[in-house]
Amino acid sequence: MIEAVQTSSQFTQRVFSGIQPSGGLTLGNYLGAMKRFVDMQGQDYETIYCMVDLHAITVWQDPAKLRHATRELCAGFIAAGIDPEQSILFNQSAVPEHAQLAWIFNCVARMGWMQRMTQFKDKAGKNAQNASLGLFAYPALMAADILIYHATHVPVGEDQKQHLELTRDIATKFNHDYGVDFFPITEPVIEGAATRVMSLRDGSKKMSKSDPSDASRINMTDDADTIAKKIRKAKTDPDALPSEAKGLENRPEARNLVNIYAALADMSVEAVLKDAGGKQFSEFKPILSELAVAKLAPISTEMARLTQDAGEIDKILDRGAERAREVAAPILKKTYEIVGMVGA
Ligand code: AQP
């Protein structure tokens, strides 16, 4: 018989989020995710952050580059302010419980739910028949990443909202199908000025590490000159900046640069426009570059320094995986019991 399980109100306040080592970190990843991970550390939550390498291989990755990107991402987390003692920091494949729970969730999620996922449609493009099965199943693995820790809060960028809704649907269906209150209904935390940082070349497209155009994004490894050059060349319109946020409507490129400034400066968009309203981009862009370099250079310098010591990074990841398994293993065991698996 299944023992009584926790009720939702008894779940520990626990934050989980991850980033794919599918290339270098972008300013979008930093402002939309990592900077906010740092803000949530040391609050009233346990914080668990992951390099989601199993997600990265849903699209083919060169093995040597994947190894490097995973270590560099770990260095990025630390350089941005994640303390591997205070938070649990590890890579996904080192904790097999993620993939094990994902299989259970593959059997809970419905084909129709997965077929509605816009990220799959975007990433698979016109050639969906040739996309990997893993890319299609990605959101079920993401649900497992979150729920294997009974995470209650997940800070993400706007692009992950639909996957978070699916995570809630999977938890609800599992709880309903097995008559338990075992998995929490996780809250997405999507807030701040930079929940969707756009491409510098096209204000209708998300800034992304896999965009073929390097000029479309600021990489966390870019040096000061490169950052300044990319901002100087960023697409804009001919008008001056408005002095109120509603003046940014239908001006996606202008809105993007103002949002980036606001997020980097920890200011509201309104406060930025109070100062910058009336300025031409020729005047605003250098101010933005200066701020971006001031905020990002210390992180990229520290990231480069830490990345050089692969042995030290591996030790941090190993220790993080050990701590993650201490949380994940009992939750997987209980899930297996609920589902009716014998043994384990
Ligand atoms: N442009 C963005 N603006 C705000 N947040 C963003 N995130 C990603 N891009 C932006 C957030 O970063 C976290 C980690 O994302 P990910 O690496 O797991 O995958 P992704 O969302 O698919 O990011 P990319 O850069 O576009 O990667 P590729 O190109 O490999 O697909 C998430 O919280 C995401 O919301």
C-alpha cells in the first residue's frame, strides 16, 4: 500500500533551474536566467542549478565541445555569483535519476500535449521527421529535472513558459492517475525587464546561443571591443528614445536595448526612460556599451580563469552531483513504489 505522502503545502521551498551547455552563454541566458538564479540564492529557498547536458544532445553536439561547454558553463555559474556550497551545482547526466523519472513521465505525458510545444516546432523546423525523438520528448525530461527535486519554483526566461505549464500538467496527471499528492505544482518565476532578450539583428527573434549569426548575440566570453562593436551595429530605428514605456510599442529593437539596459542596471524600464528619453541611439548605444562592459567583463574574466582548471571544475561538479542524488534518489524510489515497480 502507498504510504501517506506530503501535501502540497508541506513541500520545501526549493528552486531548480538549468541551462544547456549547447554553446557559449549569451547575455539572454545571463539576464533571463543566471542573474536571477543568483538573486534567489540565499533567500528562503534551497537552490539547485544544473548544466542540462542531456538536453543539449537532443541536437548533435561535438563531444569535445560539449565537455568544454559544460565546464565553461559551470565556471559561468560560479563567476556570476553561484556559490557551490550554498547551492547545489552539477551536470544532469551525473544524476541518473533525471533520465529515470523522465521515462515515467514519457508514459504520463500525452502525444497531443507534446505536439503543441512551440519550441519543438521552432527547433525542428520544416524537417520535423528528421528531428531526434529526444528533441520531441525534451519537455518530459525537463519536467523530470524539476520534479525529481520536488522543486516549487523555477526561474526561467519567457521562452520556457509553455514547458513549465507542461510540467504542471504532468505533475497533476501523475497525482491524479495514482491518487496521490506527491509532485508539487511548480510555480514558474518569469519576472524582470529581460525575460526575453531579443537578437541584436532582429527584434522579433530571441537572442540564442545557436543562432548562426554571432552578431545577433552578446556572448559572455566576448571582450569589451566585441561587445561595443555588436551594440554599435545593433539594429535600431531612426527615432529618438521615448520618455515613457508605452512609446516603445511597435519598436522591438528599441525596446530590446532599453530592456537590456534596465536589467543590467537593476532599474525599471520607466526609470531608464526618464533619463534616456529624447536621446538618439548614437548617444544611447555608447552608454549601454559602457554599462554592459562594466557588468560583464568581471564575469567573463573570472569565467576564463576558472575554466582553465578543469580538475577543480570536475571536483565541484562531482560534489554537486553527490548532493543532488541525496535529494533525488528517495523521490525516485517513492515514485517507483507509487507506480508499482518491484524491488529497487
Ligand atoms: N534570449 C533570452 N532571453 C531571456 N532568457 C533566455 N533564456 C535563453 N535565451 C533567453 C533562458 O536561459 C535559460 C537557459 O536556456 P537554455 O540554454 O536551456 O535553452 P534555450 O532557452 O533554448 O536557450 P538558447 O540560448 O536559445 O539555446 P539554444 O540556442 O541551444 O536553443 C532558460 O531559462 C531560458 O529561458
